[in-house]
Amino acid sequence: MSETAIAAKVICVFNEKGGSGKTTTSCQLAGTLGLRGFRVLLADLDPQETASQWLTENGGEGLKAQVWSGHRYGERVIQQIKEFSNKYDVIIADCAPSVENKSTWGMLLVSDLALIPTRLSPLDMAALPNAKRLARRAREEMGLNYPVRVVANATRMHMNDDKALMNVLKKDKEFPVMPCVMGDRKAYSRSMVMGSSAHAVSNGEDAVKEIESLADETLKLLGLSRTIKVRK
Amino acid sequence: MTKRKFDMSARAVGFMESADKSSDTRWAKAEQIVSAKPSGLPPSAVPVLEKGNGLSSTVEMLALDVLSVEITKVRDNPRNARKLYDPAVVTQRATSIRLDGQMTPAPACLDWENPGSYILIGGHYRKKALLQNGATHIQIKLLPAKNNFDLYRLSYAENDERQSGTPLDDALSWQELQAAGEVGTQDEIAALVGKPRTTINKTLALLNLSPGILSVLKETPDKFTLTAGYELSLMTSGFSETELITIAQKVAAGDFSTRDLTRLREARKTKTPRKQKEISRQHKIVINGAHRGTIKDWDSGKVVMEVMLTDPAERERLVSELRERFNLSADSPE
């Protein structure tokens, strides 16, 4: 393997809409992959530094992932990620809430997978076309066809509206929606307070099931084996 | 928590495959692209405006999508998500703009009803402040709105991002959307704004408050959380309007918290006394050592007797005694 080859798999989590679930998805996924034994870097590229603060304020020991605050690097984020790529198995970029942000564009160019979290509401889904256009552009520029998936976040799937909007997302064949969703669960916000993933939250079993499914699906998309031995 | 151990060999295979496909060229190419094209989206994401493209000569293009236009050519958002403006804040903004100029352009769109004019999507405080200062121009940033629904959607999104809307703003704008037929049910509003239906219901309940109480809320809408407003709407059954106006004024002044409102409401609840269950005294009727029936009597005065007399003569005698006891004539068996 070349010294500077992209060893780490890079996941870009982006959407210009604030509150769409970028940080929740990034942190929960990072924590889950960390628990499975991956060396994970969570690149916090959001100027609000929510992920970094979440961990710093809570001791930074609850999440099995390293956090790097890199929003000041702009388009130079590529060089930094390149430096990290040999030290980690997976790099998850929690991007800024703007498709015009230079670091988001840079991360999309070096990604192996892009995730677009969204809430199931017309207001939030109105931001999807811009995100998809940016991902399409990045793939075209790089001549790559890496997978891009929409992740339905804070869902209430027992409600007809959410079911209907989920069906809208399912119709998109170019940027399909992930079959697994992240529900509107307190376990996610509670785990933020604890500086961990939902695994550490008591009564968080449903949330854990969701993020484990998301992790399974993510690894499958990255072409990594999901073979896991359960220690009894 | 289930402990899981990752299969190292499977992981190695994955990364070896990845390394085969990737090389230095990918980083270099990405850096080259970023250097040549620092932004991913072309400028066409916003309406392309050029001088001579139907724009008045009084319009100055400050950036690709930022214009300085005559303030009289910009009308207010007919579907503004924000309904309440504090005159004190307008004066404060006016002072700030006089000192430092308009620092942020207001989001607006082309007016499809009046070519050459614009509709303000948000930033009405800025416009009011500029008018107060006697300014002739306003800086606007054009967004691609095409109908009233877009006007509400973008206006709500702008307020939501700045967290500047109040529950009363929401209630008034949703009522307006419903009246205009742009949304129907509360479920539709919930889907539009991404809030639970219960929140929509509680928010709209604010409009059921009497005009006197609403006027207090309108004076200081930011002092009333949704929960506080909803508590007031629940209190309407137990409190007079005058009392409620006083309570609302205390909330506005910061003297009452939402918890105080809950306590007041709970204390005012008229407790209906629980109905005492009547207990009867029972007297067993034993004939020749056998249990044949029961007489029950209650403090309320009720007496019930149930008895089995197999001997017809004995039965007739009892009935006759009872008839006599209650002065019943012999020919009125009913």
C-alpha cells in the first residue's frame, strides 16, 4: 500500500438545513463503529462545533472515536484528512450547515460515501435538491460513483405524514433513502449529555437497534464486511 | 449492552480492496478541483441577475445575488411567519443602522404580480428601521420564491434558524395559512413545519384567548413560551378575564413562571366531593334453621327485602301484613 493512499473510508455527512440530524447521525455512527472495533475519526467541520463541545464537556471518554475540530481549515481540509487517513479506519465528517461551505465541498471530493440526514417535513426536504446537486457535482468532478444516501432522522413512523414523506424519498433511485431510520428518540439527546452513543443510555435499546442497523448498512455500502462475532 | 468483537481478517480484506482502488492521485485530483473550483455549486443556484435584465436603473448590484433597491419597490411578505414587531426593537435597529449601515441584506424575491418590484421574505425589522431612518434604499438578497406557499416556507425557515419566532407569531401565521386555504388540517401544518401535531394544537389554542389577554401577549410575545400560553388557555374556565389579564401581565413582567401558572390553575380547581358509598345493614331471615332471605336497610332510608317462602299460606300472610303496614287496599296489587 502506498504511504499516502486513502486507507481510511471517508463518510461525508452533510446538508445545508440546520437541525437535520448531521451531528446526531455522525456521532452515533462514529460511536457505534468505534464499539465494533474500528478506529474512527469524527471530523467536526461545523463552525458551531457541536460534536466537539459535546465530547469535551463530557470528558470525551464516552464515545469510542477521536474527535477533531477542523472547520477552520476550509478547502485545506483535504490535506488534513489525508494526514489522518493512515491512522484511522473510518473518517466521518460532520459538515457545516451550508452547501456553499468549502470544507463540505472538499470532503465530498474525497468521500467513499455521503449521507444526507433529513427530517421528514416538507421544509427540511426542500433542502435536499441542493445537497443532491452538490453530491452529483462532486462525483462528476472526481469521476467516481460512490454511494450517496439520504438518512431519515427524528422520524415518527407511526404517523401517516412521516410514512407518506418516506415514500417520497423512496422514489428517488439516484440518491436512495437508507432503509433504516433514526427515530425521534430521547436516547439520542440523552447520550449527547453523557458524551457517548446511545449504547450507554439506559432504556436506549430501540435507539441502539436503529444505529446498529445504520452501521450495518453503512459498512455494506463501503464494501466492508459486517461479519461480527458476538462475545457471550 | 452486547459486547461485539470485530473480525480483524474481514476488516483487513476490506481495506486492502480499498487501497487497491485508491491512490495518491485521488487526493491530488481533489486538491486540484478545490483549487480551481472552491465552491461546489454554480452561482445559478440563485436567480441570475445582470444589469439590463429587466432591472430598474435605480437598482445597484452589490454582489451576484445582493441588490440595493428602492425601499418603495419592496412590499412586505403577505405570508410572513412573523406577525408581531416590537416598536422598541425597531428604534434600536434604526440606531444601529444609522451608525453602521445595513449589515445584512434582507431575504427577498422578485414580485411575480408587479414586475420590477420585490417581496420581502424576512428582515421586516430592517425594513421598518430603514423607513424610520428615512432611507430610500434597502439591501436585499434574492431567493427563488415563486408563490405564497414559498413565501411562508422561506420566512418560517429564516425565523426558525434564528429562533426568533414566537408561539403567537406561529399561531397567527398558521391561522392565516388556513384562512387562505394553503393548508387545511393541523396535521398538514405539522407536516409543513416539522413539529408534532400536539404542538400545533396547543399553539393554535392561543388564539382562543380573549382579546384582552391576547393584547398582553402581543405586547411582549417573547415573554410567553408555548407552555405558558397554553396554561393561560387552560385557565380560562376557572378564572375571570380580569384575573387572567393580571396574571398575563405578571408573566410579561417576569413575576410569574409557567410553573406558577400551573400551581394557580391546580389550586383553583373546584374539587367535587367524592360520593360516599352507602353501606347497608343486613339481616338474615332464618326459618326452621334454613337461610331463606335477607332484609337490607341503608342510612338513606332504603329498605330491601328478599325472601323465599315456599308455603303459599305463609307467603299470603306476609304480603297481607305488609299491605296493612303500608295501608294498601286489597284490590291494588300493582
